[in-house]
Amino acid sequence: MTTKTIDPEWVLQAVDAVQPIIEQASDKLWQLAEVSLQEIKSAEYLLALLQEQGFTIVSTGTAGIPTAFVAEWGTGGPKLGILLEYDALPGLGNEAVSCKQPRKDGTTSGHGCGHNLIGSASLGSALALKQAMTEQGISGTLRVYGCASEETEGAKIYMAREKLFQDLDAVLHCHPFEHAIVANLRTAANNSMRVEFMGTTAHAGVSPWLGRSSVHAAELFAHSINLMREHVEPTARLHYVYENAGLAPNVVPDYAKIWLTARDVDRTRVNATTEWLRQAAEGAAMATQTKCNFILYYGLYDLLPNTPLAQRMQTHLERVGVPDWSEEEQTFARELQKNFGVEPKGMPTKVVPLQNEPTLGGGTDVGDISWNVPTMGIAMPSIPSGISLHTWAATATHGMSIGKKAAVAMAKIMAVTGLDILTDSELRQAAKADFERRTAGKPYVSPLPDDRKQPFGMPEWITEDACREMFSGVKGDS
């Protein structure tokens, strides 16, 4: 196996050439702001762009997710995967201004996590790589994954169960953030559950002894969860909300539901905690003479780092650097910070050194991919220092020039790293060896229940057939 040397500057220029497409896609996705599992127009737009740029649409409605898709360009190996995301968050709609201001068009959802930038940056990196491969005679396959519904029940988990990543040499991803940093880190594994309790109604004042309260069962279960906290490991996290807890106090309630998440550092610990929660739910039902339905409907793996890929991406991060913010953009950032109640420091201007695999408490469905193939990601500042993602303020910056500059920078780092993966056999071998060392004796087993074919929260009006009809102008197999 050989290594073919291509000047990285040439690839960066290829990203510059597709910058108008990146910015157009960022704006379009931001305007659409479609929430998880409902990103029909967003997916259709990205599919049309990819097809227009010469990619073959391999599938739509991929792995049972109507708004997920896969597109390819090229043939044979090496094979590189690139992840697109495009879902927004409910309740975070805002104009692209430095104060809290609802959108004039009435759209209440917004890209508070910047998935419009993930979709556009990843798209741009794929287009630039295609151009590089064509003009430099580089062999291989680019596979672009339309990863719908990351904010809820991500399509990546369903794709991983279908083994759609296992033939790749590597996968690259990106995410907006407040720092320029390589994602050489670990995230938590988790399980998501709904727990239903069914009791018997009765008149709460006249004959309560004839009833069996589902709310009492839910309360007892919640109390059990809180008692568990003392005896789980410090890395564990348990959080829940009541989704249904009766309708009127003078009626003994016959239905209650709790939505619950369990997190920990790996699947083994999460699964053990989940079984304990199941026992607690069943015990609460027995104690209250009600019935219990314990629904484990979704789970994530922890994110695996990859040292060779992280080191190479860090080199390119330091080459590209942080975007050159204009004074107008820094003024916008400081005004936003003042209105948000944080110190007006403006936008970050420095690259963060390569981190030594810190562990974060949050989770990502990229984790499941990282257990199937060497995976690495890049983050770039798209929000001012001190501003959190999942806020109206983040939606604002993701809809103006700051967000678009972050998308272009992420596209450059992904493209030049991707070029290395396609042309450097030693890098591919090192990444594979690191992956095999980390996963040795721990094969990937999907966290999804065998009978879970589609997300729990899939709207009834969204079906694969309906999406196929909407995507009828896009060629490809479904």
C-alpha cells in the first residue's frame, strides 16, 4: 500500500470554491428549522444538492427512518463516511439578531444546536473532496449519510444496526461549539425509557378503596429512582419527568407515565442500571396493585476516540485556525453576550490544544458509529464565549455570518483530513489498529430492542411511503 501526497492548500482552495454552496445550504436549513423526524424539506433539499453535484442517491428512508438517506460518489476503496445532520429544536426560533426576538415568519423552532452548520459544512467537505479526487486522480468512495433526528432518536443508531458503516475506513463529523477543538473525547452511553402504570379508576371521595392509583405507582417508582442515586457509581446519571399523572384529583387515576434516561460511561454499566430500574418499576406496580409496562426504546454507545485521526486533525486545525472575525461580528457577539447575561468577551480567537480524551456527561449517536469504524470530529466556534448551545442566542448566531464562517472552517478541516485518509495508507492502518485495540473483545451490539423498527416518537403522519412520494424527484433506491 502506498501514500499519495497532495498539497493540503489545494484542498483548502477546493473548499473555498464551494463556499457559496455551504453558505446557501446553511441559510436554507436555518430557515426551514424542521424538528427531529420531520425534516422532510431539509432532507429533500440536501438530496437534490448532492444529486446535482454528481452523487448517487443510494437510499432514502434509510434504516426505517423516513427522513434519513445515503448518497455516494466514487468506487472501490478507500471508503470515507461523512455525516450530515439537519434537525432543529422546538421553542428556539429567533431572528438572526443580538437580542431575543421571535422570527417574523412565526417559526418557533430553531437551530440552537447548529445542525444547519453540520449539514452545510459536511456537505461542503464532501463536494471539495469529490473535486480533489476527480482532478488529482484519487481513487476511493465518498459516502454521505443523512443523519436525521439527532436531537431525539438519531438515525445513526438505526443505520449502525443495519451495519451501514462497517465497510468504511473512517468516518468524519463536525459540530458547532464555543471553541475550536478536535473531538478527542469520550461521551456517555445512555438508555431512554418510557414507563407506564395502569390502575383502576374510582370516585376519590366516595369509594377510593375500589380504585388503584397509577400515580401512586409512578410516585413510588420515582422515589425508588431517587433512593438508587446513593448506590450507583459516581459516573451514573438518572433523570426523569412525569409525562402523564392523572387528569383530576377527584378521580383515582388509572394511567401514569414517566419518561426516564439513564447514563453512564459505557453500555455495560447502563444496561445494569436499566435492569435495576426495570425491577424498581415492577416492584412499584406490585406494591400498588397496578400493572407496569417498561418500554426501553432507545440507547446510545459511548463515543470512542481515535488517537491517529485526532492527531492528524489537530495538525489541520492549527493550519486552518479560527475564522477571522470582523469587527462587526465581534460587536454582534458582545451585544449578544450582554443580552444573554454573560461577560462580553466576543468570539474566541485561539485553537484549543489536543485534549487527552476527557469524559463528558452528555451523549451522541456518533458513539455507535465509533464502535463500528474509526471516527473523529471537529468543533469550531459558532457562538460567543459563555453562550450555551440549545438557546435562542445560539440560533441567532447560527443564522448569520458567524455561523457560516464556522461551517466553512469545519468543512476545510474535514476535507483536508479526509484527503489524508483517502491517500495515506499508513494513517488508515494506524487508525484501524487503534480502533481494534479499543474494541478488542467488545463487539458492537445494537442498544435498540429487536422489535423496535422505527423511533418511538415517530409522528403518525410521517411514513416511509409519504416521504418517498415527497422525494419522488430524487432518483435512487429506497
